Amino acid sequence: MTDEEFRAVRALDGITVVSLEQAVAAPLATRHLADLGARVIKIERVDGGDFARAYDSAVRGMGSHFVWLNRGKESVTLDVKTPDGLGLLRELISRADVFLQNLAPGAATRLGLDAETLRSARPELIVVDMSGYGSSGPYRDRRAYDLLVQSEGGLVSITGTPDAPAKTGIPTADIAAGMYAYSGVLAALFRRARTGAGAHVEVSMLDAIAEWMGHPLYLTAHTGEQPPRSGLSHPVIGRPELAEDPEFATNMARCRNRARVDSAVAAGTRALTAEELVRRLDKAGIASARLNSVQELIDHPQLTERDRWREVETPVGKVAAVLPPVTFSDVEARMDPVPALGEHTTAVLTELGRSPAEIAELFSRGVVGGR
């Protein structure tokens, strides 16, 4: 391989992922795999596909969640509740390196798509099961959505103001689970490269949130105290004498006296413009940040100057998208189009050896959809 050819290789080129996915958590994991070069075949319902397509119509009629989470994938629509549709899915899995699913609890097992069944035929296969609460325990059959898991996982109890709890402004439980599924697949592929063995990887949203709750979890476990909701808080500035005051001298003391700290900060900053305040903080070597709006994030000079925006094709035209956070110095992430529903059905069925007449017959019976 020449140096030029080596530089053009993405980390997951040649890896095929079949994903029976919907909503946020699983699509986030597989989109990151696609960004790294994996071929991701996304299996969608014939009657409307991934329901995130219709969460809203913000992106020129397309759902904003869907556009965010599904670039670089191939959309194949199958009715997996029919024998023929399920058979086609099994054929696709038989050619894949990874099968990932986040169906309702128990659904994959009822379809014969559980890890034990699939890996008994192909031990090298990596099977990823994503769920709200895991495959065992008293909550295993409960449906889970981001807000519910944020609540069960204690995140809501520490988020918000002293007067009112709040969910986070992004789907934290979904994102946490998606990122652990993504890293789990990478670890399983690395182990398979060394041993030849696949894996059964399980990721639950509650487990992911429990991990991210590490600081308040350990704090409460060892003090018996529930961390208070503090809203937005600030370091003390502009009052050098407070640094020697025992009520403010340490982080623990400042936490005990948070109301006085906030009052001192407010008194010291309310007369300054944001620009002057940031200048003074920078000069003093104190970390700071602006309370930006979403539009200000979009326009952020750091993203612009570092060339973090790309155009991605979608069924409704090109849209701006941010490059993924993992940056390779020698090859850029794959930023391929967001698929229309069932856009790749015919092409993938042709790969499976189906003739045009057979494909037309499957369409006519509603076993497959799209084009």
C-alpha cells in the first residue's frame, strides 16, 4: 500500500454493520461508526421507517434528530414480522461484522435475533443489544425513554434550580448509551482482530447514566447527602480579600456558602460588559465562558476558524453539519448523505442475489419498501 493509499483509509473501512434501530441511542452509535468508514445498513419499518424521521419537520420538512443521526447510512425497509422480511434480514446479518438493535424489550429474542442464536452460527459476529434497563432485573421489560431514564437515574434530581428540578436540554441518557455502544463496538472489533472471536455487547441507558452520575453518586454514598441543585454558579472574582477569608478560601467552604459566593460574584460583575469581564478574567488566568445561545454556538468563531463545518447531502438538499469530535490527522470523517426512506432497498436486495422480478414481487406484497 502506498503512502497515499494508506492516508485514504478510514479506521473502519471494510466493516459492515446491520442495525435494526430507531430513535436516538442506537442511531448515534452507528452514525459514528459510519463516520469512521463502516458500511451501515439501517433497517427501517415499511410503514414510515425510523419514527425519528417524524419527530419534527425542522430541516426543510425532515426531522432534525434524523438528519443529525443518520448520515452515511443505507436505508433498507423490511417488514421483519413477515417470514420473507425476517429471512432477508438474517441474510444481511450473515454477511455483517456487527449487528446492533434497540427494539422493545424481548422483541429481538422473539424474532430469533438474540445473540445466542446468531452467534451459535457465526461466533465471529459482534451483537450489540441496547435497552433502557438491561436484559435482567426487575426493570428489564419496562419501556424506557430519555426523560424516564434521566429521572430513574437521579440526573433530574441534581439538575435545575434550587426551586425546581429539570431534565437536561439534550437527551443525555440516549447520548450516553449511544457513546458506550460505539466504544463497545470498537473494543469488540479490536479484540476480534487479535483473537478471531466476536462478542455479545450489552448497553443500557440506566447503566450509562449511573456511570455519568459518578461524582454525585460517590458523594452521596459516602456523605449521605443529596447534592443540591445549584443552577448556574460562579467563581469569586474582583474581591482579593475573599481569598483569605476562611468562608471562601477552599472549594468546600465556597460550596457551603454558595449564596454568599454568588452574591459576591454578582456584585463584582454586574457593572461590567461581557467583553470587559472576559478580558479581565483572561488576564487573571481565570477560566470563563460565555452563556451562549444555540445560534451563538452555530456562529462560534472557534468552530469557524477550525473549519469544523461540512455540507451533507439529504433528500431535501444540502445541510450544514459539524464534523465528529474524533479527528484523524491524515483522513477526514466520512460525511455521506442522509438517506431517504428505503433508498437502498433495491440495491441491497440485488446484492443478495434477488432478480428484478423477485424484488418487484417483494415490493408488491409489502415485504419491502422504498426504492
